[in-house]
Amino acid sequence: MLRQDPTPTARGPQIPANPLGRFCAIYESLNENRSWWEGRTMFRFCALALTTLPGEPRELAARLDRITEDLRTSTPWYKRSSVGTMLAALLLRHDDGAKGSIAELERAGPLFREHWRFSGSSHEALAIQVLRQHSPDRRVSEAQVARLAEIWKEMKKHHPVLTQKTDWPICALLATTSATPVQIAVRLEAVYQDLRERGFHAGDQLQTAAQVLFFHHELPGVVAARFQELYEQFKSSGLWMGSADYDEIALLCFAPQPASEILSTVQGHREKIRALKPAPDKQTSFTLACGTALLELARGSKDTVLLSEAQLLIAIQAILAAQQAAVIASTAAAS
């Protein structure tokens, strides 16, 4: 049913022989000589995003800094994204530059206004960047945006409240498959409802999990059973699991190993990641360990590069949502 993700190019994402070691080396290079106030959380997720790229860790860190600075200086202050460093990591993964990306945002933005009157700011930028990579000339077409919009509208029929502009980037990934918008929405809803019937909480996190699991090649019921098996294995080990972990479990469903082996791999990776300096918090270390473990466990799968792309998009979305929630909370406290 799905069109496979394109084969990585020599400069593009490739799965390293030792994903955890590669991640740790890049993590240390990205955090070297950083001030405490520089977005450490973003650099941690950038390290995971860059783990699949060739090049020396310090060279990748320097390239990331250059693109981040180019984005900052080329964008008016009122249009700058609060996750600019992670946007730079996405561009670096795509072997892209800031100027070309900004120019395409300006050109393709009006195509979105044909379907939505509101701007999606960072979400729109992410969606455009994803679509751009699947265009022969790296220019987003009217047809691509129309297909994205149709997928989004079909999703909104099932979940009018949950489906928002935050879903544009994932819809852009879904748009690269060969399934029709109706087929996509039907499969998403089948996975979502199968998970609901197994006791998982309805909401944005479950919809995100269903969007990730759409790319799985098994039937919805089989995928939901695999998700439940992994979730319960992690929970029974003593980990404090909740809806915030749904996306990590969804990604790990693509690993072919038994649930017990997946758990032990994540635990081993997490132990090493928590020993890094500066040390990430508990939730971040778990997310990063799931990411490096997935690269190791599913190294032979042609879906792995696609999944690492989805993981970066989800991380960016999560940070944007956390920032928005913090603003709302501070406003409420001040009133």
C-alpha cells in the first residue's frame, strides 16, 4: 500500500554501525563550549537527528551552527522560530541551506493559503521542508499541498478537535505514500480505535502514535497488539509510562526483535546516555535511548530513515507544544 522512502544518498541519512556511540560523539561535540542558557534540549535532539549523517562530529556541529546563524540572520526577528536550531538540523539532514529553504517558504506559503486562511508558522515551515524533499526540483507544487490538505481534511472528519495545523508536517510525510487520502484516514482511524479498545488514552498523543504506525506494514489489529505488548513490557519493568511515551513505543514497534530484547536495548542505551555531560532529564534520556535503540534494532529496515525523520518532526512539535503551554501557564498565573 505504501511507497517506500527513497534510498539515502551518499550525503544523506545512513544508519551507522554503532548508533549509540555515534550519537554520544555528536552529543559531546554539539554541547562542547556551550553556555548553560543555550537550548540544551534542542542540541540533544539535534544529536539524534545528526546520528545518521556522515562526517566528523565536530564538522557536523560547525555546519549546524552555520545553518542556525544563517537562519537567524536571514529571517526577520518577528518570523524567527523558537526551535531554529532543530530546523537547522532538519536542513542539514536534507543537505539543504538556509537561504534556499527560506526562499521556498516565501514562495510556497501562499499555496497553503489556498486551503487555510491561518498561517502555520513553524508547522508550515516543517511541512514545506518535508514536501520539498519529495519534489524533483525541490520546489513545492500546488498538487503536493492540495494532497496534504485533502489528507488533513479526511483526518479532521474523524477527529475535528484533535486535527490542527500541528498535524501538517506528519500529513506531509503521509502525502509521500501511494495511498489515497481516504485510505490514509481509514487506516489511521482503524489503528487509533484499535489502540483505544486496548485501553490507551484518547488524545493528541494517541493520534500521533497512529500516524507513526500508519507506516507499519502489518494490519491495524496486529500493529495495535504489538504496541500493547511493548508498552506493557516497558511498564512491567518499573518504568513510569504514560501517554507522553506513545510516540516512542509506536516507533519501536518497527523493531523486529522480541519485546524483552527491545526493552533491554533501550535500558542499556539509556544508562549510557544518562552518563553524558550535561546529563539529560529522565524523560529526555528515555526518548533519546528509544531513538538510538531503534537505529540499532531496525538497522536493516528500509523504513529506518523515514522513522528517524518522523522522530525529529515529533520532537520539534513536542518542544513547540511545551513552549506554548509554558506561555499559557505564565499568562494565567499573571492574571
